[in-house]
Amino acid sequence: MQVLLIEDDVSLAKGLQTSLKREGFIVNHLSEGKQAINSIASSEPDIVVLDLGLPDIDGNEVLKQIRRRNAELPVLILTARNSIQDKVAGLDSGADDYLAKPFEMDELLARLRVLERRLSSLKHADLTVGNVSIDTRAQQVKVDGETVDFFRREYMLLKMLMENVGRVQTRDSLESKLYSWGEEIASNAIEVHIHHLRKKLPDNFITTVRGVGYTIKAQ
């Protein structure tokens, strides 16, 4: 699950990135609202964690811009503004959740898991292609009815391919979903993940489109 963290407090952002990555989230960070609006317009994350007190534009304006483009993108406001009026205004503007600073990390994680489950229910809760199926809520993969274990990025890669059956996914697009910005990525990282996936999946389940990327054909 890819999280875009919009937070101008650099030390807080670094701590959040470390904690969220430890829990399996892929986290990208921006400190200004206009940057975030442009980033979301070009490549949507799965969840947005949004501070309101940004240096260039107010976080509520960022939220309005997000909602004009996408009414369903989960947004959790994380802010020092803790009055009832602020909370009501944020939720009425389209936020899915509102958490005031200071906060406990366990509570933030719990709220993100709720958004993650809600997102899974809005998308395909169950994906099936041929004799391979994914229960996205349980994050469980079955091949021929038998549960097969996958490492986190293997599972994410397989899920992305199965959500886009028949559509070629480029190497760059897969990397952008599997890794955080600035994270060191081996030049053959995607190829290695694909190699490991193929060992656990039926023959020819994943097709290589030479020089372009990878796809799963409809079956």
C-alpha cells in the first residue's frame, strides 16, 4: 500500500516514514501542498496522509483539489488543529479520517489499516485469473486452491498485474508502486521479482513484453 505523506515538519516526516515502512507501507513524502497536488495528478497513491499547516497553501485547499479529481482516494488528516470545528470542517471537506497531533503511532497505524481495508473493499476484494486467486483483504494467494506464500513485494507485484489483466505494465510504473522515492533500487529488481513469482505460479502465467514490461493475459 503506497502512502503519500504531506507534512512540512521534516523530523516528524522522517519518523513517520521509518515507522510506516517498518509496517510494510511504501511511503513518499512531500512538504508543500502544490507539489502534492501535482504529484497526485500524475500518479495517485493508495492513501494520503495530509497535514493542514503547510507552508505554501492550506491543507484544506489541498483536500478540495484532491476531491475535485478523485472522490474515493482515502485521505487521513494529521494535524495540530484539534478543535471540534477544525475536525468537522476537515471531515465535511472530504477527509476520510482526522487525527490530531500529538498522537500515538499505534493509533495512526490502526486508522490506516481501516482505510486500507475500506480501499480493498472498494476495489477487487477477490482477484482470479485462471487457477490463481488473491483474497486482497486477507492478502492471501492460492494456486490450484492451495495457499502459496509470497514476500511482500512479490505479492504487491502479482496483485498489480492481476488488477490489470491484458494491459502491459511497464518496468517504470511497477517500480513506482513497489518502491518509495529515492529508495535505492537494483537495476534488475523487477526482473528478480518476476523470476521469483514465476517459480510459484503456473507456467507462462506472466508474459514478458520485450523492451516494454510485463502482463498477465486473460484466461
